[in-house]
Amino acid sequence: MIFSIHQPNYIPWIGYFYKIYRSDVFIYLDSVQYPRGQSYGARNTIKTANGPLVLTIPVSIEKGKEGKITYLDVKFSDPKWKVKHQRTLEANYKKAPFYNEVMPLIQSVFDQDITFAENNIQIIENICNYIGITSQRKRLSELLPDFGQKTGLIIDIGKAVNGTAYLCGDGGGTEYTEEQMLAENNIALTHTKFHHPTYKQLWAEPFVSHLSMLDLLFNKGKESLNVMLSTNP
């Protein structure tokens, strides 16, 4: 039983979805602390005629609680952000082959009056369902009322989902994983190294990697999963 974890980021990059695909169970860390400063929890990058552009959700965190609240407690600071992001996506991707097919996955979430964490999770869920990722997905807030820190968190989650192997990416977070502690709790540590695929994008060369998954979706539609797997068997 392979399990993996990640914070519920906003319109994540392709590697995020590869981690979900490779897992039997994926857990959204919605009840962990929201980080100080800039975070991919509230932003990601798309491609425009003028190069990469960062889309950022304006969030509001009560003064004095920076780094202390969870993703569930984050609020929007500007109610107009959804309209701005929708217009930006339309302006830069309306000529993409699958814009009309993919945009409703996002628009249907934008049209709801929901929280920051729920917004991010619903978008990820819609994308997974659209491209055919069938892994189980659970929320930490619904799985465990209390949990440890760093490797302790991984162990607690592993026990809760009967996980026997923890899938760890090669990015940030590896420093929090103590393999010996996992082994002592009958959890194997496995690593995945994501190889970014190339595909036909809008706008001029060169190819821009590590964008939001939306760039791949708008350009390749339901073939996006096959594109992702073409360099990651």
C-alpha cells in the first residue's frame, strides 16, 4: 500500500499529479500549518505571450498568526481574484486546443462560495477525475484529529491508511523524512524522480517547464496523463 502526502496547492504542476498517480492513497495535508511568505499553496505559473506569469490568490492571515494557522483557516483577501484569474486564463489559453473542454473544470469551482483549501482541493480532484487518475484521495483533517510532526506525521498517516510504503519526491520535504523511524514502524521509504515531459505549447519557443498542470491540460486534454507517463513509466 503506497501512500503519499502533500499540501493542497493551487493549480499544481505536473509532478504533483504524477505523485498522486503513483500512489494507492494520497493525503491532502489540509490541516497542517500554512507557511509564512510566498507559497505554492496560493500561487502557480502559466505561460503567456510574454513568458511565464504567476497567478496568485490574495490571501488574508490575521496579524500575529503568520505561520500558525492551517490551510483550513486561510481566507481570501480580495473576492474579485477568481474573475481576474478566469480572465487571465481565457486571454492566454482560449486558442489552445482543449480550452473549452478544460476550463469548465476550473470555472465550476470558481463559481462556488467555498474556502481556500476547498477551492484548491476541488480543482485537483476535477483534474484527477478528468485525466483518469484513480488513486484514493483523503484529507488529513478527516483522517486524523491529532498527529505528529515531520516523520511522526508520516508514520501517523501510514498507520491510519494501512500504508506499507511512503512515496517521497526528490524536492522539498526529503529533509523531514527519517528512514530509520519509518522502518521501525514497518513503512518502507520509496523515492520518485519526476522527468518533465515536453509537448506542444502555445506561444513562442522555447518550451517552458514546471508550469501549472493547466498548461498541459489546455494543450493536450485527456491525453495529458499519457504525456506525463511518456517520460515517467
